[in-house]
Amino acid sequence: MVKSKFVMRKLALLPLCLFLVACSKDPVPSSNQPAAAEHPAGAEAPPNTPLTLTAVYPFTTKAGKPFNVQPDGTSALGVACTGTAVGAVKIVIGTRELPTVHGTGCGYTSTIPPEVFASPGTFPIYLKHGGGESNKKDFIVTP
């Protein structure tokens, strides 16, 4: 029983660890997005494949309470996805495009303006890119 609780606690930390890795201050080139040097002039870039949003970290917060606080005091959110996108990808919450940083693989992070989570509500989050939009997940702000 004790070993089971230990394992469960470790597993509970996994999403936080994944988020922290994806929330790197410096963007890291993705293995599924080759650098420009790998595609000389005239060479064809890999095609877009649909982006599928698989997780939002965190997916819920309390109204007015900062979360994943960054050194500058802003709150940060991370998303995980599958697929590839050539070109810029933006996290969108509601109708607001957020400043987005590419993490590793199909992971992205963004800071969240305080007015987004100031009041309770459910806000759709999705990824917008040159190939269209991903599916939507909910970001829930509780009272």
C-alpha cells in the first residue's frame, strides 16, 4: 500500500514536469520542424498535418488567482498536441491570440493576461496556424 501511494504521488507530478519542460524560456527547435538550412531554396517543406490539442496545463484555475507564475509575475499556460505545422502557431483563448513560444515536439506555452482569468467562466482554447485550427479544449475558471 505504501509503495502504491509513492508511485501515485510520482505519477501525479508527471503533468507538472511535462509543463515545466514545455515552458522553457528559450524556444527549442522541434524535431518535427526542420530548420531552414535543411530546406535549401527550391526544396519542398514538409506538409502541414492537422494539429490535435491533447492537453492544457493547467486546464482550470481559480478566478483572480495567478498560476504557474513566471519571473515577471505573469501566469503561464502550456498545451500539448499532435501533428505538425509549418509556420507560426498561436494559442488562442476565447477570441484572443496569445504570444506563443514553441517548446519541444508539439508543445507550446504562453503567458495569460490577468483579465482572462479574473472572473469565473469556461473559455475555449485552441491552436491557430497556417493550416487552420486545432480542436478546442476548455480552460475553466472557477469562483
